[in-house]
Amino acid sequence: MKGRRTLLAVAEVAAWWVPTAALWLVLVSTVDTLELAVGAGASAVAALVARGARRAVSGR
């Protein structure tokens, strides 16, 4: 059961990460290695914060 919850948590973070990373790529003017790394990191932080906020609101 715990493995399923972990898989769902990873899927939720990925579901938040993909659109935020895509938004970063759309809004950035230059796409080089450093910009991709910063965008991936910022999107990961945003995805984790979004998951935490959703859990806080839903109470689960």
C-alpha cells in the first residue's frame, strides 16, 4: 500500500512539473544548458510546493 502512495505522489509531482517546466521554456528568451537546469530546478520546487498546498487544503 505504501508503494502505491509513493507512486501516486511521484505522479502528482510530475503532473505539476511538466506544465511549469513548459511554461518556463515558453517565457525564457534564451535556451541554453544553464537556463534548462535553472528551469528544471525551479519547476521542481514549484511542483513540490503545489503538492504541499493541495494536501494542506484537502487535509490528506
